[in-house]
Amino acid sequence: MIKSLKLKNVGPAKNIDITFGERLNIITGDNGLGKSFLLDIIWYALSRRWPAEVNKKLNSGYMAQPLSGERGTISFDLITDNNKKIEDYSCSFDRKKWSWIGKAGRPYNPGLVIYAHADGSFSVWDPAKNYWEKRDNVDIQERQPAYVFSPPEIWNGLEDDKGTRLCNGLIADWAGWQKEKGKEYQTLCNTLSHISPPGETPISPGELTRISIDDARDIPTIKMPYGEDIPVLFASSGIRRILALSYALVWSLSEHAKASKLLAQDTTSRITFLIDEVEAHLHPKWQRQIISSLIDIMSNEPYQISKTSKVARRSPVDVQIIAATHSPLIMASIEPLFEPEKDAWFDLDINEEHAVEMFKRDFELKGDAENWLTSKAFDLKSTRSMESEKLIEEAATLLDVPNPDVKKIKEKYDTLCQKLSPKDDFLFRWRFICEKKGYLK
């Protein structure tokens, strides 16, 4: 779990100093101001490797670089899996080595870290599989540094540089889990059902199928509300996003539990979940509940991983979510669950000096998505089209002078009636004022 992050001369913002909430953190801001970049930095702080450094197939997650001619530093505080507080760990950029240099040795153990990238890539850092050990005070680093999936690899499987199979992928694992009817399959079914919008037919697996006489794979299907079973490969972008997200969660926890059992060690007590553009490809009805569903899902029993001690018991897992979003529906949806004591909202914006700055905003209830659009999160003047917004500004300006041109007011009124809904609030108020002053009869 990450507690705080400080950046100096790294990325769009010259300086960033933020303290994260222990449960939910939301990051907003315009395109190009550094939301995805910030998530990459957080992943690096927790795993000490850049996603694209681990998997060259990625088109994102590259190593951060300091501003030209400046000395860049990345500093952070975190809480480790064994509840140890690590404060003010710092690394700086060595231009000659073209690398970030920090304290020598293995990274600290922050618990399980899962990163859902906006493009469909996934990165997983597992303390049971990626956290190397010391022998006679010497680092032993043969283990895989992290599991980083390109979009095709989350579906078809992941191999290391030597061809060793690291993950079977969604298609093969889902089919195998479904045939076995074991714990993973039940957890996947529960996750898919829970993440589906309330009142809608939940996502549920159909029968395994073949999609070609030349493809020997058993392909999972999902039941559609119109009565058909659709192969997951033919699903829409939004459904595929949900399927991949659910699979990545179930696979990460399953693999961690199995590895911990082989090592005869306790499973993690902490999970950090990074998700970029959480609303990507999702219909508004899915956007309205995705955050609350993820919080609920990861608080449910299958995600509260058992300990390996002789006394059987459940151990609560602390889950920290850090999500970037462009969606006013996401912001409106978290109003009922936002708790300032353990949640936080951060907004990247342009300050008065025309520089990028990270603001920690007070989370105020806006009531609906329309009000969030005109809040500091999105900075729109109105929720209308640009043409309608300009038309309304022109109509309002006509009434700002002492003796307005009545002919122009009538012409503007005709245009407003053509372009705006008859029930439009502005049109109603503007017409009332004009009629009251005798400009319209």
C-alpha cells in the first residue's frame, strides 16, 4: 500500500506531493496532464520495475524521464505486507546510466499489486512469486520481476524470454476452471455476477464451444440477455474489458495463494489495485456501479485469502484502489460511498502560472453527472454542445445593454426555438424576461 508520493522534475508537473487515502483514490484531469503517467510511477514505486521494461510488447508503461536538464527524483512512503512503514524512500535519475538509481537490493514488499492499463494490458506484482530472497546476505534474483501482459497475452497466455509458460491466459484458464468446477470457476462466476449492473441480466458463463474447425481450443462463452451464448472472443469491447478485468483479479489471487502454499508462507494482507480509465468502453449503466462493485468484490470472502497457519482462519485483506477517470458518471457514482477519512480525490489542472499542478480536492456532493461536468473535475462551462453554448452566450449578451435591439432579440428567439428543446430551462427564462420587458409580444 502506498502512503505518499513526491515527484520533482518528473513528468508534466514540475512538483507533485500527494498523500493517498487508504481505500479509494480517484484521479481526474484533462488529457495529457499525467494521469496514466502517475499510475506508472506508482507501479514503479511498488514494484521497482517499469511495465514496458518487463514486457517489450507494451505500447505504454515506459520508463519516466526527468525534465530536460533537470535532476529528477521519485520519493515515496509505503506500508509493507508485514505492516512495516517505509518512509521517504528516494531514487534519482542517472543520465549516464539512463536509469533510476535507488537503494541497492530487493524492493520492499507492498503486498499484491495489480495494474489494469487503459489499453487492455495488465501488470501484476506478486510477493510470493516476484519478491526475491537473500542467501548469506546476497540477493537471489532468478525470479520473474513481474507479470506484465500485453492485451493479446491476457487472453492467450504469457511466456518469458526463454519460452517458459507463465500464464495460460483467459481462454485456456477459464475453460479449465469451468471443466473442473472448482474454486477459481466459482470465484469467476461470482465476480462477473457482482460486477454486472443491478437490474440487468448478470454476466454468466455459457457452454464451452469451438469457433472454427481449424481451432482446437475450447472457447468460453457468456450468456446474452437475448438468449444466445456468445464466444468471449466475439464479445463487445466493453464486455471484453469486464471479462479481462475479472479474470486478472481471479488469476492473480489464485496464483498468489498457490505459490504461498508451496512456499509454506502466509498469503498477503494487502492488495493495491491500479486502474486507468476505469470507464473505458463501458456503457453508462456499467460506469455507474463499477467502482462500488470493485470495492464490494474485493471485500468478499474469496478475496480474503486464507492463511497457511495450522489454525484455520480468515485474514482480512486491506485493499487500496487508485483509479484514473474522465467520467462524470464515475464521480457521481462514488458519492454514496466516499469517506474522507480513508478516500481521496486528486485533480490535475493548469494553475495560474500555466503549469500542471496536482490538487487534492475536497469531495463535495454534486448530485448528478451534469453537475460534475461543470465542476473542477472537468471544467466545462456547461453540459451543452459547443454551438448551443455559444448561442446562449449571445442571447444573454443581447439583454445586458440598457436599450437592446428588439429586432435582433426576435431573430435570436427564432434561432433559440430552432436549436433548443421547448423545455429548455434557459429558453424558458430568457423568453420570460423578454416578454416581461416587452421585447417579445
